[in-house]
Amino acid sequence: MAENKILDKLEGIENRFQEISTLITDPAVIEDRKRFVRLTKEYRDLEKIIALAKKYRQAVIDSEDAKNILMHESDDELRDMASIELHDLEDRIAALEEEIKLSLIPADPEDDKNAILEIRGGTGGDEAALFAGDLFRMYSKYCESKGWQLSVTSFTEGSAGGFKEIVASVSGEGVYGILKYESGVHRVQRVPVTETQGRVHTSAATVAVLPEAEPFDVEINEGEIKWDTFRSGGAGGQNVNKVESGVRLRYNWKNPNTGITEEILIECTETRDQPKNKERALSRLRTYIYDKEHQKYIDDIASRRKTLVSTGDRSAKIRTYNFPQGRITDHRINYTIYNLSAFVNGDIQDCIDNLILAENAEKLKSAEL
């Protein structure tokens, strides 16, 4: 029975919860910051399942009591009450089972992290750069609706507008776990502003969403970083042109996968405050090294980035934005809606929700729940 499978799994989780409850009070564990942070996060995650487990076990016990009354009680009034209660309990048990099944799906450890968002124009020249700009605007509005903070780290403008490339950091609650579904090639079908004959063109832009590394995820010898400062170019007033707020870091790092030492070069001109630019450049350095050093990250994220994102080829598409028909189609889950105007203005949550549901359904099958 499904409930027996669930109870078996819950028993193991309850044992692990008790083990962690003891570990996080151990002074030796508390001194090991990395381990302590990992265990306290696991404790918080399991705490939610334990609360569900208590409700589920009680509902199962109450259900058995109601069944016993129906089997052995002769009083009609008591039997009627037990029958009503059993019906309500069966609905409650079914709902709790679904909630527990979803909570038992192994969470991606990266999901709670902030994210690095990279958008690049792909096939289509100037129109691809314009579309990349539209995608950035879409994500900016979506992040604003979620209460997330989006900060541009670097960008290269297209000759006709938009961006050949733009990189931004996004911070907030559960950012990577939501935005990760946007990684891939996005295709647009529309009449470009540069088109004089009204013909529909197809262009593409690529999106990569990467989990941002935290300071304790990687080890960096900051004493070996070489820093340069320079004046930021572009518009922005006297301060931008006269104060050396832009920073450039150089760091020699030995790639553990190849054994080759490479020089990492990162520039940041995001703010007019040099210390802030330094901190953001360091954050990008951590994320870069984290990308290279963690094998799981390389397998799960970078491989998808290589096959779906880096080529910029419109044949490796995940979603199509058809302007003449006002249609959005996500090809991974055969999701189609006709509210393109709202979608490109940041109303993308319904599509993401459907992607999460599809992924969870696959995980439930794999877990045989």
C-alpha cells in the first residue's frame, strides 16, 4: 500500500532528524562552519517533513479508530458519526500523502542560492541582440514582482540596441531553484524593426542561469589576487569619468580537472563605489571557480549549458515567442499560451509552475512514490 511505503520512508527520515538534532549541538560540529551550515539547513528541511509526518500518523490512527467503530459498534448514531469522520479522514490522508510525496523528493542543494543570469544574442544578428534585451527586461520585471534584487555586472550593447551579452546577479529567496528552468535557447519569431518589407524573421538568444557560489564553497587566497583600478566609461556624470571606481582582478588558479594553471580576469564597473565593485568581482571569481571545481555542478549545469546554451543555435530551443500569433510555447512540456504581451512583461510564473510540476512528476516516478 502507498501509505506503508510512505510510513517506511518517514521512519528513516525521523531517525535522521534525531541524529541531526544531536549533531548540531556538538561543539566540534559547531566549530566546523561548513558542516554546521549544511546540517542546520538539512535540519530545517526535515523539520517540515516531520511536522507532516505527525499529522499523517495521527490521521491514519484516527482512520483506524473510525473503521473499528463501523465494524463493531451497533449504535446507529455513533456509526453515522464514524462514517462521516472516516470520509473526511480519507480525504485528509490522501492530501497529506501527496504533500509528503512532494516533500520527499530530494531537493537540489543549489536551489536556495542566489543566481548569475547570463543572456547572449545568438542567431539573428541585430535582431538577436534586441531580443536579448527584451529577455533581460522580462526577467527584470519578473524579479521585481518577486521582490528579488537584480544587479547588472557587465554588458555589451548591440549596434542597433539590446545586448550582445549581459550578465547580472539575482539575489533573494530561492532564486536559483526558480530561475534555473530558464536556461536554454529562446527563439523569437517576429518582424524586426530593421525589416523594411514586413517579413517575419526567426532569431535566437541564449540564457544561462548558474547558482552563485558562497564564500565558504571555494577556497581563494585573496593575497594572491592582483587588483587594478580604472575609470569607468560611458554615461553617468562626472564621478564615472573622473573617479577610478572600476576594478579588474587577476587570479592564477590551477584547474584541478586539467592540472593547468590559468589566469582568471574579471572586471566590474557596476557601481560608483570601488569597494562594492571589488566585492562583486570576488563573488564572480568564487562562482567561476565553483563552476570548475564541483563535479556535480559541472555534470548537471555546465553540460546543459554546453549543449543548449553556448551554441546559440535556434535548433536547440526550449521556448518560442511568436509575436504574429501572440503565442508562447515551451517545447519541453508542450506548454502553449496566448498572452505573449503579459509574458514578455514578466508574467512568467505560470510557465515556471508547470515546469516545476512536470519535473516533480518525473521525480515521483523515479522515487516510486
